[in-house]
Amino acid sequence: MQWIIRVIQNFIKKGDWVLLFLCLLTTGFGCVVISSATDYMGSSRFLTVQLAGSGCTILHSADQRQRGGSGGAAGVFVPV
């Protein structure tokens, strides 16, 4: 658990705040679009998959930056 906290703290110190804000903003907009497009189905499965994938990508990117990698393409895919 402390490893995750350390990764997040290191990411906050070294992160590019404008890029992070823009990514979170577009992810939020995408979640709104997915939610409104699949609302008639009565299921939040697609929204859950989108949020889980976004969370995994952010954590993976933060971990790669801490380990000295570029933190670029995360390569995390969540099957639908």
C-alpha cells in the first residue's frame, strides 16, 4: 500500500499538470458520452470498463515514470 502512495506522491512532484488536467478532462467527457450513449441499455458496464481502463493507464504511467521509463504508451487494455 505504501508503494502506491509513494508512486502517486512522486507523480505529483514530477507530473506535467496541464497535460494531466487535459487528459482527465477528455476522459471525463468521454465517460459522459459513453454514459449517455449506453443509458438506454440500463447497464453501466461500458462506463465501468472506461473508468477502470483510465485508472489503470494513469497508475501504469506513474509507475513507469518512477522507474525511469518514459511513461508514454501504457499498453493497458481492458477487454469489453
